[in-house]
Amino acid sequence: MLVRKIMLLVFVLTLGVYGYGQFVGDGGKQTVLGTDHDLRGEFSGATAVCDFCHVPHKFNSLTNQPPLLWNVQVKPGPYSVYSSASLNGVARDPSTATSATGAAFMSLLCLSCHDGTITQASFYQTTSGMGGAGSTTPPNVGGTSGLSNDHPVDFTYSAALASADGGLRTPTEGAAVRIPYVGTGNLPLYKDQSTDTSGRMECATCHNPHNDTNQKFMRMANSGSALCLNCHGL
Ligand code: HEC
Ligand code: HEC
Ligand code: HEC
Ligand code: HEC
């Protein structure tokens, strides 16, 4: 038991320093247990939970290795992106992610399941007894219309953007890029490179894949559209 706990700790610490997450404050990951992201029920024989998304060892050498010991094969794309005449931000297709544009993985990782299919073949490693096919179809976000009908993601949300738009809260820039909650806490933005001073908005800005307390894995409750107003209110 102790050995297992130490191994889990080492695994978690390794993930934490990987660099792409950059956001400190997501909290303990035990909250994922029993949520819709606890996929043990979907794959017969599966006992571990983290392994569906992160594995401690990957026995392959990919040219474009996704971060965070990612265990789901990212989809090739391309995804069409949101556009409008009034949009100030420049949305990027997250499927063009490389280690130089690391923030994009914080959307592409979600889309690796949320393009509507997930089977045993979707994983790099199936060491924890993930047999059979997934019995649930993940809600399809990146389907036939790509990301063109979704809230824009994978664009730089800088103080300059907020000022150009005129109706957005100004994010904190520098070491910890984020948008402070109106209450307490933060919505994270993600950097392509650790030296960037501005962060990018990704799926994981609004969603915390490990915590379903606010339902739909939202980072904050959206009652009275509080989530939307946290950025679109002044
Ligand atoms: C459904 C997929 C999924 C599952 C299951 C999952 N994670 Fe994650 N995890 C993610 C995604 C996506 C990110 C990157 C976005 C973010 O940081 O929230 C991430 C980020 C992380 C990070 C780095 C960011 C941080 O908060 O420090 C750690 C550490 C981590 N996960 C650990 C775990 C552990 C431990 C488990 C199992 C108890 C787990 N995860 C289960 C999807 C998942
Ligand atoms: C390993 C595959 C996988 C990954 C990676 C993953 N999801 Fe999911 N997600 C699922 C599945 C499967 C369900 C549906 C489970 C069900 O209906 O029982 C789901 C459900 C959800 C739901 C709906 C919950 C509800 O109450 O209806 C949201 C929101 C969600 N995921 C967001 C995300 C986001 C955002 C990311 C990335 C940060 C992500 N997911 C990454 C597999 C995944
Ligand atoms: C601006 C914040 C925001 C961003 C960015 C965002 N979402 Fe969501 N998402 C929401 C909200 C709010 C809901 C709940 C909507 C509802 O219940 O009608 C939601 C719902 C969902 C659901 C559940 C849909 C269902 O049918 O139950 C999934 C899956 C999901 N998001 C995945 C994603 C993925 C993947 C991305 C990135 C491509 C993403 N989200 C980006 C705010 C966001
Ligand atoms: C984390 C901050 C954040 C959250 C939360 C958020 N948004 Fe946004 N939203 C933005 C930014 C930044 C833009 C890009 C604005 C621009 O570049 O002109 C944007 C763009 C939009 C656009 C497109 C505007 C256009 O000019 O085409 C709409 C519509 C929108 N958001 C609605 C919503 C709704 C509804 C919610 C709640 C479900 C929400 N947003 C939550 C930050 C956020």
C-alpha cells in the first residue's frame, strides 16, 4: 500500500512539473472518482481511473508526443474554428499542436474523446485491463462542424485583447496567467511556452476534467451565467 502511494505521488509530481499545465490550483485529483470521467464502467476489466487519460509509462516514441503522459491518441483533425466579424482573438486549429504550441493540447486532449468516439484502440497503453469497446459515446463537440459552432478556443486572451474588445475582464499576465474569479479562485489560461507573458483560452479554461462538483465539469457554477460574466462582465 505504501509503495503504491509513493508511486502515485511520484507520478502526480512528475505530471505537475511537466510544464504544459502551468496552472497551479486545480486541487487533488481524487475528485475524478465516480464522475462521468471515471470510465471504469465503460471498459470491462478496467480497474484504474487515471490511466484512461494519463499513464505512468508509455512504451512508444511519437514524434509529436502529447504532454501530461497523455494516454489517448489525439485525433489528426483538422477542426474548423469559430470566426465572426466582431472577434478580436485569432483562434487556431488545436490539431496543429506541437511542443512549440503546447497550449493547444489543453483543447486537443479533450477532443481526442469528444469527437464522439472512444474505443480500446483509442489508447496508447491498455495495461490496466481496459478491454472491449467503450459503451458510452462521449458528447460530440468536435464532430462534423468542427469547432466553428463552439465557444472560441485556442487563442491568446491578453490584456490587450480585453482592451480592444471593450467588454472583457483583464486577465492577470506574467508568471501565472489567469482570470481571477469574481468570487474566489481562478480560471486558468495556458501558455505555449513557459516564457510567454500572455495565456491562451482552451477547453480546460472553463472545464476541470477532474471535478464535476459544478456539473458538466465546469470550473465554476454557471447559475445566472456567472461563468460567462466572470469574463464578459466588467
Ligand atoms: C478524462 C480524462 C482525465 C482523467 C480521467 C484524469 N485526468 Fe488528469 N488531466 C486531464 C486533462 C485534460 C488535463 C489538462 C488540463 C488541466 O490541467 O485540467 C489534466 C491534468 C492533470 C495534471 C496536471 C495539472 C495539475 O492540476 O496539476 C495532473 C497532475 C493530473 N491531471 C493528474 C491526474 C490523476 C492523478 C488522475 C486520476 C486520479 C487524473 N489526472 C485523471 C484529464 C484527465
Ligand atoms: C478518455 C476520454 C475522455 C477525455 C480525454 C475527456 N472526456 Fe469528457 N467525457 C468522456 C465520456 C466517455 C463522457 C460521457 C460519460 C457518460 O455519458 O457517462 C464525458 C463527459 C463529459 C462531459 C459531460 C458531463 C455531463 O454531465 O454530461 C463534459 C462537460 C466533458 N466530458 C468535458 C471534457 C473536457 C472539457 C475534457 C478535456 C479537458 C474532457 N472531457 C476529456 C470522455 C472523455
Ligand atoms: C467559455 C467556456 C467554455 C469553453 C471554452 C468550453 N466549454 Fe464546454 N461547456 C461550457 C458550458 C457552460 C457547458 C454547459 C452547457 C449546457 O449545459 O448547456 C458546456 C458543456 C460541455 C459538454 C457537455 C455537452 C452535453 O451535451 O452535455 C462537453 C462535452 C463540453 N462542454 C466539452 C468542451 C470541449 C471539448 C471544449 C473545447 C473544444 C469546451 N467544452 C470548451 C463552457 C465551455
Ligand atoms: C475565460 C473567459 C471567458 C468565459 C468564461 C466565457 N467567455 Fe466568451 N469569450 C471570451 C473571449 C476572450 C472571447 C473572444 C472575444 C474577442 O476576441 O472578441 C469570447 C468570445 C465569445 C463570443 C463570440 C464573440 C464574437 O465577437 O464573435 C461569444 C458569443 C461568447 N464569448 C459568449 C460566451 C458565453 C455565453 C459564455 C458562458 C457560457 C462565455 N462566453 C464564457 C472569454 C470568455
